Amino acid sequence: MSDRLRFEDPRPGSLLERSDRTARRSAAEARFRAYGLGAVLIGILALAMLLTSVLSSGLGAFRQAYLHVPIYLSEAALDKSGTRDVEDLKKVTTIGYGKVIAAALNNAVARAGIVVDGLTDKEIADLISREAPAQFRNMVLADPDLLGQTVEVPILANGRIDGYLKGRVTMETAALDSNVSPRQLQLADAMIQRGLMSLDFNRAFLIAPDASDQRPEAAGLGVAILGSAYMMLIVLVLALPIGVAASIYLEEFAPKNRLTDLIEVNIANLAAVPSIVFGILGLAIFINFAGLPQSAPMVGGLVLTLMTLPTIIIATRASLKAVPPSIREAALGVGASRMQAVFHHVLPLAAPGILTGAILGLAQALGETAPLLLIGMVAFVREFPDAPPEGLFDPASALPVQIYNWTQRADPAFVERASGAILVLLAFLLVMNAAAILLRRRFERRW
Amino acid sequence: MSRMILTTSALALFAVSATAATARDQVQVAGSSTVLPYATIVAELFGENTDFPTPVIESGGSSAGLKRFCDGVGENTVDIANASRRIKDSEIAVCQANGVNDIIEVQIGYDGIVFASDIEGAGFAFTPTDWYKALAAEVVVDGKLVPNDVTLWNEVNPDLPAQEIATFVPGTKHGTREVFDEKVIEQGCKDSGALAELEALAGEEAGKLCTSLRTDGRAVEIDGDYTETLARIASNKDGIGVFGLSFYENNTAKLQVATMSGIAPSTETIASGEYPVSRPLYIYIKQAHLGVIPGLKEYAEFFISDDIAGPGGPLAEYGLVPDPELAATQAVVADEALMN
């Protein structure tokens, strides 16, 4: 009898009619759902705003204006001795090459029959990037037989002209701009019509080194991507083994006492230390004390390793903890040593979690700028570092650093470059995070 | 076996690190963000036209660069400090304490400091007095020091437009600020007669009172670069920013420049000394590194060669005002003459 009483609703009322209390409860739930949905929508909106602003200003960086005009490499101007001796050829500077290219472009414009009122020869020459003379000089030094020939390769257009093709520069702004004239834009229009100029895919953006303020059109991410890759290599090689070894010891072997508790608290603390602190440490220890070179990916990698270690240790310990004790006990039960139990049974089961943690740690390290400020990596670097291991000690830049650098440049064309670099960085992060999710989905086991 | 490979590779890594630490083959430079664009232009041309690698150039401000420069002698310290002001005695003392005794001072040219506002807004013709009166923290009224409360430019000078006073001045870590303080604010303080009044009132404190700026949001200190100042003006159309001449020349489509004491800034007026707000730019070279770091002397010579730093060269094209005494500077570098 008492059982039946317990299940009866103590209050009067019909099942078909909702009581006030039920109505209030369902209203509260509906409200909570609306809040939750609102929170998600705000997040999506913020992301959408970020992506639209970066995409709208950054996509242009992947296309670049090139001129397609034949350039006659005059022997008389570029090889006065006529010996084709590379040492002699080196004496002609890029200024000399600039004159040859300017003359060739003036010729090409005249031959194409383009007439723009009041356009001077210098204005025509300024259509070409200041990078072009270096491009031709390197070509000639690599192959002196090109002298006396007419070469046709895509030539970078000046940043302002590039901006005109992308809509960043207009006739109105050009009238006010001291670096470009509306006449030059008219010339550019005429050249586009005759197929002498076009917007092409900008491969150089991904492989060329940084460039100075005078040639934003030539600036690329090559050195930065390589520098970031070197640092990630160092972080992976150092932080993963050290982090995993430390966590296995702490989790599986270390006695649980005050000391290990203290270590645990400190690791959790280190994970929250601002990254600039690691930069200060890096400057003091690796550069001033150990005498490692400045601006080197080695030092950057070591600093980022220190920064990533706590993340990896915490992730590894969590995934080791997630392996049920029964696995260890079963292994020990059939006579395995503790080390065998850990390495043959626990570690393989924890591996997906460890890898996920490591990849997320790497992704975090990839986006760090602050610790690199103090060790000289926030710099203008144009030389590519050598192949590792020696190259790890050559100066290099890094992706986030390059973005930071470009946002500070005077020329407005660098804004586009910086946004383009953000897109590249985002793509790398996306790939890394997707890999982490994939690994987890594919290999993770649940008990 | 695998353990052996691991150990040997670790050992190899450390061996390499030991050797690499003793051989640097490129010049390293740190310092002023005003000098940075010029230095990168020179470095780029230097790397392209010589067999030496392109120097590595960091920015971060004159003070930060000189501090790094004075950290000591050795391959893990910078070879050159870029500065938009002269090295201070206190900095030389730090240098000497760290063993950097021999410094070569090279003046690479002049840079103008310009006052620019949004291209759509009203034009301005300033005098240093206008700036002092608009930005001084405290002014003398009826023999008493009172907080400055002017809000419109025409309250300072009836010839100026009735526009809100909103200025963006470089933060104290920039070398540009010192020049601004000296050539605009202190000059205005003197010209307006405020200095005499302040001296009568506060004695020795007068100089300090002259250069203390308002903190009520009328004079916003920008610690970042000129791009930040430009962004502030874009969002506040009444704003007036302090820029380097070369930055303005790269952004003439967005900014209009104000005259100072009736003179418009340009490379010509700065070279002739007519435009009042300009300053020399310097690079400081560590003598002990000459002959040790390959390409260091060549880079310095290249920097101040006629083709580069002279009239019509790439630096002048970018906005540097060439030094009329360039030949003397070239002699300083050629002789490795130390600063006394």
C-alpha cells in the first residue's frame, strides 16, 4: 500500500492540464536554451566578423600584379669588359640593372603605342617594383649567357599599381598620393588591356623572404615559415620526450608525498605563467649565460619548449590517468614488471591523448610572439637559414612575428600582407587542430 | 640500439651548438623604429649587391636598442644600434661598465617630425606656442598655476579652426618624443613667455613644468608605432598626430600636413634648416666588432655612401634628409674614429 501512495501526485490537478509549477519549470528551461543559443551565436558572430575582416583585407595578398614585358639585357651596360666574368659582373649594382629595365619598359610602352598625356619616363619606370633589378641581377649572375638576350619573365609591379588592380588605390587617392600619379594608373589600365600586366597567383608570398618598406610587393613569408617550422621541430623533439617522461614518472612511479604534490602545483602554475616571462628567462639563460646566438630558431625553440612543457605534461598525465587501473593490474598480475606494464600496456592506450595534447601545445607555441621579442626574433631577416642542424643557429623570423612586423610598416600595402599572413597562420593552426581531433576520434578508446 | 642513436644525436646537437655559437656571419642591428625603414632598405640593397648576407635588423626604440648595444662585447650582442637621438652620457657609462668602450658615432642624415591630420578635415598652420598652450598640463593665470582647460584650437590661437584639441604624441620610449619636447613644447614655452612666468613662480621647476603634458586625454601618448597614430586619427577625425616625414610621405592619401611657423615640411626645407622640427639620426657601431663580424665595416660604409644616403639615393627617396656633411661622416667610418 505504501508503495502506491508514494507514486501518487500529492497535489490535486489533471495530467492534461499543466500546473503553474510545470509551466514555470518549462519556461525556465526555454529561457536557458535561449541564453545558450545566444552565447553560441555571439561566438559565431565574433568569429564571422574576424574572418570577414581578415579575409577581405588578406585574400588580396595571394594575388599580385605582374608585368609581362620583354627585357633586353644590354651587354654594353651590364658587362662592360665583355668577359662574362662573374666577379666583373658583380660590380654592376642593382642601380645599373634598374636603368636597363627602365629603358626596356619605356621601349615596350612606346612599341605598344600607349600614349598618356604628361607621363614622364621616370613615372613609367616606377611602375616596376624595386625588387626587379635584384631579380635580373641574380638571373644574370647565375647564368651570364643571358646577357645580350631578351628575357621575358613576369616582373613584379610596384605596390601602388598592385593596389590599383586590387582596388586599394583609386584615381582619387592617387591624385593625393605622393608615390603614384593618376597618369601611371592610366598607363596601367592601358597595359592591362594589351595583356602587358595582369594579376597572377602570388607564389612568392609563401616562399620569398621579407622585404623593406620600399618594396612591399616583394615581401613574403618564406623565412618566417621556415623559422616557425624549425622552432616547431625543436619543440617537438625536446618537449615531447621530456614531457612524456616526466608525466610517466610522476603518474606511475613517483611516491605520492608533499614533494610530488608541490611539483604538481608548480607545473599547473607554470602553464598559466605569461609567455613573456619565458622570453626573459630565455634571454638570461640561453643567450647571456649559455652564449647561444640571437635571433636563432634554436633559442626560440628552447624558449617555446619551456612554455609548452607544462601543457604537454598536464595532457599526458590526464590521458595516463584515464587508462583504467585494471589494465595495469592485469599486466602486473601476469608477471610484468611495472615498467613493462607502463610501456607495453598503459602508454599505447594513452598515446592518442598524449599526441593530441602535444599537437595543441605545438599549435599554441606556433602562435606565440611575446617570448620571441626578447631573444631578437622580432627582426627584419632576409637570409634563409641553412638546413638543420646548423641552420637552427642562423637568424630567422617566425610567422606571428612577421605579422606583428608588417602591421607596423608605413606603407599601406603591408596591411594586406599582414592579413594574408594571418590567413596562412590560421591555415596552419587549423591543420594542426584538425589533426589533433582526427587522432582523438580515430584512436581514442573509452572504457 | 635506438637508445644509442638518441644519445649520439643529442651529443651531436650540443656539439653543433658549441661550434655555431662561435661563428656569426651576419651583422646584427637593433634600435629605433624611426631608423628601421632606412636600415632595412640599406640592408636589402647591401645583401643584394655584395657577397655578405643581409644584416638582421630589430626595432623596439632607440633606448631599447642602445641598452642591447651596451650589453657587452661578443658575438651574442648586437653590432650596431640605430638611434633617433644622440646616445646619453648615462648610456655611455653603462656601455663602459659592460666593456663597450669604443663606440663609433655615425650621423646618417636628418628626419623631419611633422604634424598631420585627417585629409578630409581642416588645415592647420601651427607655431610651437600653439602646441605649448594647447598641451601644457598647467598654465599661469593671474600669477597662479591652474590646470589647462582649453578645449578648442581657436581658444589657443584665433587663427586656428574651432576644432577639438585631440593630439597623439609619441610615448616617452621613442626618441621622437624628446625632439618633440625640445623643439616644440619647450620652444613654445619660451616663445609664449610662459617660461619667464613659470621661473618667477616655481624657480628651478620651471623647465619641468614646461614639458609636462596634459593627462586629461587631450594629449594621448602613443607607445606603438606611427601606424597606431594613423589608426587613432582614422577613428577620431579631429585628431592631430605627430609623425616622421617619411611615414607621412607614404600616407599622403590619408593625411594632410600642417605647417610649423609658416614652413611646410619637406626634404628641402628640413635640409636648409627652415623647418624647425627636425633631428639627426644616428647609427652607433661597436668598434670591437669591426674585423670580427664579417661585413660590419662594409655595411657601415655602404650605408653612408653617396649612392645610398646622398641626395637622390634610395634613402632620400624614402624621406631621409641627406646630411650635407656626408663626406665628413664617410671619413669617420673609414678611419674608425671613435666618439670622445
